[in-house]
Amino acid sequence: MACVLKPFFAAKENGMKLKLNMQRITIIMVILFIASCITIMVLDWQDMRHIIGQANWLLILPALLFTAASYTCLSYSLAAVFHTFGIKLPTKDIIEIGFVSNVINYLLNVGGVTGVSLQFLLFKKRGVATEDILAPSLFHLYFNGLMLIALFPIGLFSVLFSQHLSRTASLGLGIADGILTLLLILATVVVFVASFRAVILRGLNRLVQWITRRNINKALQDFDTAMNRGVTAISRRPGTLALLVALMVGDWASTITALWFCFYALGNPVGLGVLLPGFSLGITAGFVSLVPGGLGVQEGSMAGIYALLGVPIGIAIVAAVLFRIVYYFIPFLASLGFYRRLLRDK
């Protein structure tokens, strides 16, 4: 819940006037790229050089194609949500805004703040009222977040039955898996059951007021109104809900396939039972970390899980870093032209 509310509070407090300096972000990306390369170099360089030298780099092309498919699904789902909420912008404009905002959000992720704030900036330039942007942006963010939360218990469940784990580790992961599954159910109820959500938000307001002496009831009411509006609009169009589910599944499936091709390019294709745990746990660890974009946290988590499941540690690390380049850095470079044009257009 707090992850969803962060971008709303940030946007409200800043008057939705965020202006991103893309030159500065580009410099940051270069620094992050160098940091990723150093991550490889501090390991056994002989082993790394052998892995990189034996790689089939042509297999990166399908990884890039599935990366494009992932961003297309994610961006088109944003267009579907905004159209359901009655926003009369051309689909092409919303898809481009969705692509740019999602690229920035993945690279500089801080609870979704950056991407949603950029959406506010670009949609307001096209004459969309603030209150009309809030509801679909939050609904899309929360809906996509549910898909991410759903992957985490699946990954833990897969690792839980791995024969590489001790009984103590299996017990700990089993408890964590059960807790996260319950949280997933709770999050789903919060989204789709208005009366239950109202109770949770009132309790959250009291807790925040007790801790910070700050009353956030108005912001929580706006959030509740946004969610009610989204659920009502979607419930009237079951076909749209089915489309959103299909697009979200297509997004994550394409992302996982892109990662698989990174392993395949290194000569070590892995099965779904190994691929999914490392992906889901690594992505989730990076998402919830305080590090921008989860840099290092995501790669370290992925490599550790894959090594635990029998993948050679050198290949696991190179695949995780390669995935970072394919899925995060290259789309960022592609988004620069869209960003400049979207800022010029009105």
C-alpha cells in the first residue's frame, strides 16, 4: 500500500511539476553501466573472459525482441486503462508516454514515484486534468504491482522444493511463502472490495497520524476514490479486464523469455523451474530495495538464487548483468528520442 501511495504523495506535494534532466540521467546510466562491468571484473576474470568469449551474441537479438514485446504490452495496457477512464488522447501518444515513463521507472525506481510523476508531466502537457490522470495512473501501477507480487510466492515455492536447500532453509522459505501468499490475497481484497479498503485506509491514517502527527486522510480519500473509479469502470467492461490480464501476463512472460535468451546466449539454457525462481526473487528484491533501479541488489539476488539451483556462478552473474543491459539500458537509450519529442509536442 505504501509503495502505491508514495508517487501520489510526491506528486501532490510537488504540484505535479517534475522536470527530469535527461542529460543528468544519461550520465547516471553510464555510471551504472560501468558499475555493472566492475561487478564482473572483480570476480575471476579468467572465468568471465572464457564465458564472454564463448557466448553466441546473435541470441541477444531475440532477447531484444522479447524486451520490445514486454514494453509494448506494458505501454498498451496503460492506454487501455486511460481509455477506460474516458481519457480521449490518441492511443499512440499514451503508448509512447507509457514506454518512456516505464523505462525511467525501471531504471530509477523509487516505489513508482519517478514513472508516475513523469506521466503527470507529459499528460498535463496534453491538457489532461490532474484528477483525471491520478485514477488511471494509480490503478495501472497497482494492477501491475499485483502481478509482481504474485511472482514472488511462485518463486519461493519453486526454491522451497529445491533439493539444494537444507531443512531449516526450506522451513524459513515455506513460512515466508505462506505470508506472501496471504499478503497477495489481502492486496487483491483491498483493490476490489471497497468496504474492506476503507477500513484499511482508516487504520493507516490513524497509524501515520500517531507516528508523524500528520493527517493524511484527504490523500487517502483521493486514493480510495481513484481505486473505486477504476474498479467500477473495469467491472463494467469485463473484456477490458481480460485484456489487461492478458497484457500483464504477456509483459512478464516476455521479460522472463528475454532473460532465458541471455542464459541461452551464454551457452547455458535453463529450465523454467530454475529460471522463474531467480527471476521473481531477483526482480522483487531489486524493486523493494532503496537502491535506484535495484542495481546490484537485483543482480546479486538473481545470481545467488541461480547458483543455489545449480547454475555456475560465473554464468549466473554474467546473465544477470547482460539482462540489465538488454532490458534496462538499451530501452533507455531508445526512449531518449521519444522523450524529447513528447516534451516538445502539446
